[in-house]
Amino acid sequence: MVYVAIMGHGVVGSGVAEVLLSHKESIARRAKEEIAIKYILDIREFPDSPYVEKFTKSFDDILQDEEVRVVAEVMGGVHPAYEFTKSCLEAGKSVVTSNKELVATKGAELLEIAREHNVNYLFEASVGGGIPIIRPISQCLAANEVIEVAGILNGTTNFILTKMIREKMGFEEALRLAQQLGYAERNPTADVEGLDAGRKISILASLCYGKHIYPDWVHTQGISGITLEDVAYASSWGGVIKLIGQVRRLEDDTLDITVEPMFIEQSSQLAGVDDVFNGILVKGDATGDVVFYGKGAGKLPTASAVVADVIDCVKHLKARKYLYWTDGTKDLVKPYEQTVYPVYLRLQAEDVPAALELVKTLLPQVKTLSRPQSPAGELAVMTGPVVVARQEEAVAALQEAGVKVLSKIRVAEF
């Protein structure tokens, strides 16, 4: 018998308890041990819970109980999850988590503490919810050098963009619908401004390249500025707009890492990932493109990934799984203004031919785009690859010449 504790009884925490109890026999077969919940930590009361006797409000009950060998941290946020996780690892207890914010900000430190105490810190559920991605990258693709990772990492924004693409809803209307359906929080900032996806791509980058890449090193832009006009131009070009988290190793061994809306071609494996689904493309030097697809959130999908890590910890109580990276430095990341990519611009000008000629003098390989029923004075173009600093200089020059820059969106190259 191996005893586990669950810290947090929200959506994911209640799902973890449900999966552990409802799949008790099959989990025992896979773990080669019976697994039982001893404590559930939460400051709230749950008098109608079927496991009401397991609740505690004291973290010390978990920390000081030597029978508890594995702890599932599903509290969310950095504090007090960080302090509780650190204490558990130092006490010789393995910890599993779905807490992307904690892994993204404290992962290197917590992995080192786990190594020092010969326990495990596992976080499959922190990226992609129920989609297996951490384990495949660290184990199944271990023989590869990862060239690039690009993914739709946030189901809320993908749902909103899908509604804008398919049903021509404006951003605000699509957001309200996402909130009504429970896909978006009352305060949707972390989702729609790209912060959630930024944490996830920083975890994947750290895993792939062995050095901790912190979320505040990731250029992050959300979808709140995307308009139906931009969606229409993407469609006429032969693609869609998706919020993409991307990291790729450059020739100078720095990383181009970003979260931002991108034009992607319909031929891309990610173009057809719609609604609340996530899709993650991993490009290895030996495997080529491998795509992971599924629901990136939700009570039971995420809980299943947490419980899979619990099983892994139980199977490795006296051994460590190799999941590790060391601390990183900011010079690992190429400054965003030095990165290079094609860009889409939507402009408004009194003299469109003159504006187009000016754009061609400022930016390379300029092609015009069209859309049905575009108003007079509107101009949309796409460029060839160009350094971001030059893009910004061009935007400033256009605005100085009286050309209004309505939109500027990256064009994906995968």
C-alpha cells in the first residue's frame, strides 16, 4: 500500500481524487502497488464529499506523515504551492503537479531539490492537460535533437479564434460565449493575452534544451487585437490565424521563443486544430514532424495526466526518473527585435498606390492581399522574412507618412 496526498480540491484536484478511487483496481495493476488517498488539503469545507473524512486544513499533516510517499499538488499559483512542494521534496516525498505557473517559474530549483533527495518531481499535466507531451519528449524522442516546437497551447483562445473564423463572430462576442460555456474565466487575461501559453512554451523549451527558460523571457502577445478583417485576409491568403507558442534553436545556438497570433497555411498540421483542442508540433532531427493533439484542459483529462505521474512515482519510489534541467541565463534567448520572420500588415491610407510603393521601399518581397468587400483606402500586404527591428522602423516611417497601421501579425514558417 502506498499512500498519497492531494493538495487542492478544485476542478483538477477533485478529478484526481475521482480517478484514483474509480480506477483503483486498474491503477494498482499498473503501479504494482495499491494506491490510497490519505489526505486532501483544502481550507474549504466539503461536507457532502464521498471522502469527507480525508480532508485536512493543515499542511503539516501531510508533511509529517512518513506514510505519505507521493503528493499531488493541484493548487495552482506560485504561493503557497512553491513552499509546500519544496518542503515535500526535502522531506523525501515525490511530487506531481498540473501547476504550469509553478513549473515555469521554479522548475529548475524544484528539479534540483528532487535530485538531491532522490525523489521525483513530475508535471505531465502542466502542458497540454491530458495530452501526453512531457514524457514523449523526455523519453520517446530522447534520441532526437529537437529543432523546433510550435503549438496551439491554449484552448480558450483557440475556441475564440475558431468562432471568429467559422461564424464571423467578433472577438468580444466570441469571448462572452467562451465565458458562458465555461471555457474562459471571468477575468480572461491569462488566456487571451497569451500568459498561459507563455508558461507552457517556457516549460517545453526548458525540457527540450536543458536550461530553464523563464516566462518573462518569452515575447508574449495575445489575441485581443485580432479583427474579423484580419481573419478574412488570412482566409483569402489560404490560411487561418492561430495563437502559437513557438521555440526554435537558431544557428548561433540562441532560442527564438515567442507566443503570438500567426498566419498559418491551411497545409500546416496545426491549421485544422479547432475549438478547445490543442495541437503541439515537435520537429526532431531524426523523426521529422510529430504532432500531439487533444483536449488541453478539463477536469478528467488533466486529472488522468496527474494520476499517470502518481503511478510513475509509485513505480520509482527508490529510483529517479530522468527529468531534469538546470538554471538558465537570459542570453540563451535571442532578443525579440533581432528575430526574423515574414509579417502581414493591414494599412489605411488616402493614397493606396503611394502607400504600397512606400511599403516596397521599406520592406522586402512585398505582396498585396485582397478580401471581399474591402473598403476604399485599405491595403493589406505580406512581406518576406525581415528582422523585427526593421519591421518596427517601417511601421514608424509609414505612420510618419500618414499611413495608419491597423494590424501587424507574424507569418508562421512551419
